[in-house]
Amino acid sequence: MTAATLHIATPTAAERTLLRVADSLTAFVAHRRERRAERRELAFDLLREQQSRKQDPRAVDHALAQLGLTRR
């Protein structure tokens, strides 16, 4: 191999800088994507919890009536 071939095979300083910028940008985007996924999962969990918490007010009256008690 000649010296000219070796220079072509290695990235220039500008190319190395661009590769570092690209790696940093890729890491930043991946981190944001992971945080969005975590927030979305948390929001779904909260929504599921809120929806499951809603109860029919007559269900309490019915359960108390079965026990022979009144609510009021």
C-alpha cells in the first residue's frame, strides 16, 4: 500500500467530527424516544387506574342491602 491509500482509508478530522456529532445526535434522539415511551406508559397506567376506579354507586347500596344494612 502506498501512503496515499492510507490517507484515503482513514477519516479526515472533519469526518471524525461529523461522526461524533452523528453519534451524539443518535444518542440524544434515542434517549428522548425512551423518555417518551416511559411517559406514555405512565400515562396509560394512570388512565387504566382511573378507569378501573370508577364504580357504580348502586353497587355499594346493593352490597349493603345483601348484608341487611342501609347506606343512610
